[in-house]
Amino acid sequence: MQLSPLVFDQYVAPARLRPQLWRLVLGLALLMLVYFLWMGLMGLALWLVVGGETVDRALATIGTGSTPPTLIGLLFTFVGMALGAFAAARFIHLRSIGSLFGPRALVIRDFTTGVIIFGVVALPGLIWSYTVLDISPGVSLSVWLAFLPLAIIGLLIQTGAEELVFRGYMQQQLAARFASRWAWMVLPSAIFGLVHYAPDQLGDSLWPVLFVTGFFGLLLADLTARSGSLGIAWGLHFANNFFAILIFTTGEALDALALFRLPFKASDTEQILPYLALDLLGIILVWAICRWHLRAR
């Protein structure tokens, strides 16, 4: 299936008004500045509320999300990333914030579709993991339910912010400047994979995990171009992270609200590789179903 020129052109059109590369570089710099300023404001607010010694301990654990409050706090740091993308679009490219998302009705519809498709495909794998693997319980159900509303909001923010940056701002601006898919699909997806660089947590599994993450980003970029909005990519990303953070965890990081713990760590390369292979096949299946759905409409 070829890309629909009309759908893709409509999605990229706002970025074509000011496609200069210097604006993209300046916009990314502004994005990072706003992101770090937001994290600084969060740290200051925490310091004012709980005091210096407590905030030092909290900041030491917030990067790994090892307790429910610090995990929620980590997810909410991505507000700064979203605000940074908004600032770059509005003040550097002089275009509307909404143009990063695509048509509102389409975003909502495709987000819902993405969540449903991912959930249906993932369900057999979840049942298999629960019945075959020697999993152990994670957080108690009462704690999970108590933090679930904030966790869902946090995941919407975190996944939405990453989609705004990689499949919204970067993909649109690069597509406005370059015709090659290497520029507007592959480059943002490679960067998306690399920002998950965590050698202390992943060990020898680092590059296989980064490859799967970057490949997932590439499939999301393709679906964004074919759908004309961030909706379907955002829905898939949200559903993926919901299962990875709130259902099953390998225990190294972001594990404070997972209901179950897998019997291996992400850094256990021999054990994680088959799991990554199944994950890769799963996301390809999800992508194929989404492609079929987009063709049918």
C-alpha cells in the first residue's frame, strides 16, 4: 500500500510554511530547555513541600520509578517535554499547537482503535505469560487500584509527549524539508530508540532492546504518515507502556506499580532475547492489522 499523498500532505502542510533546518535545530533546543526547566520546577516544588533531605532521597529514586509516588512523578516530568514541543511549534515555526496532533476527531478515533488492536493482540501473550512463566506477584491490587487513575494520566502524558516530539514535531518538520523516508521516518525512530539508552539497567541486552524500541518507533512513524494524525501511534504506545509498566515488569526500573514480576531481568540476555523476539513479532502483527484498518477506511 502506497502512502496517500493527500493524507500525508495535509498532516505535513503546517510544517511546510517554515521548514528551515535552523528552525528545527532551534526548536529542539527550546524543547530541551523547557523540559529541563519543568523538571527544575518539579524539584523545587517537591523541596518546598517535603524539605531538602527528603527531596534528595526522592530524586535519587525518581529516575527508576521504584516507588509508586516516584513512578508517578517520573511520568509527570514528561509534561515538560510536551510543553517544549508546543513552544517549538508556536514560537519557532509560528504554527498552531493543534497542528502537531492532526484533526482532533481523527486523533480520538485512532487512539481508541490503537488501544483496542494492541489489547486484543497482546491478550494471548499475557495469558501465556501468566500460565506458563513462573511469575511472582508485584504490587498489591489495593495499591495498584489506588494509584491507577494517576498512572493512566501519567502514561497518557508520557506517551503523548514522546509522540508529539518524534512522530509529531520531528517527523513533520523533517518531512517538510526532505522527501526521503530516511530523514523523516528512520532518523526520528533511531533517536527514539537511543533515548532509551540505559546500560546500567539493560547490561548486555542494551542493543537488542534499543533495536526493538527503535523498530517500534519506525512502525509508529509509518502509521502516523498513513493515518494523518498522532492518534493511532499514541494509542499503540499508550497500550504498550500500560502493559509494560502496570502489568508485567522485569524489575530493574519502572516496576513500582506492576501487578506481576517476570522470572528474569531485562539484563539477562539469554532469557530476554526469546521474549524480545515474541515482542517483535507481536508489534509487527499489530502494525499489519492497523495498516489493514487504515486501508479499509
